[in-house]
Amino acid sequence: QVQLVESGGGLVQAGGSLRLSCAASTRGLSINDMGWYRQAPGKQRELVATITRGASTNYADSVKGRFTISRDNAKNTIYLQMNSLKPEDTAVYYCNGRRVGLYGIVETYWGQGTQVTVSA
């Protein structure tokens, strides 16, 4: 019913930039909030940034000032502009979408992930 596809990951040197995209196919279902999460080997998945349909944003302290999340509602796409990348940013980045379904149950959807590797 909902499919999220990430793109834009790759290998970049420390201090470089990368832009991730996530295109959502919703089959007519509305997604209220979307965001980016990341998971490094041996670590739990952590929140990177979120954005509401009204473009209200929230960032993890570790990326604040370096990353920018944005949203194009007409294209059902969100972006993550990553600047001043650090080796500790290396992780698989996942796109997330949430909606309120039947009986008020929150439905969560995930993309397949895209690898971001930052070399020292």
C-alpha cells in the first residue's frame, strides 16, 4: 500500500556533501510525517531528522546545523541534504513514513535503505 524508495547514497570524503531522496508511492493514502533514520553496524537505528506535512522539522543533535530535511508534497518526496559529513555519519540511511490508519492505529513504513560511507 505504501512504498518508500531511497536514493542518493554513496561514498564521500569527510567534509563533503551528499543529498538523499525518498520517493513515496502511497496508492492514495496520506502520510502525515516522514523522516530519515540511520543505522551503523552494531548500533541501534537512530533518528536523524523528521518533517511533518506542514514542513515542521526536527533534528538529532549530532546532525543539527549540518543536515537539512525538506519535503515536496506535490512529488511525495523528502530529501536530506548532508553537509560537512563526518566518518561517524557512516550508516545505512532509511526513509520513514507514518500515517494514522484504522481505529487511530499509527502505521509505519520503511524504505530499503541506502548506504552512506564517509572516509576519513
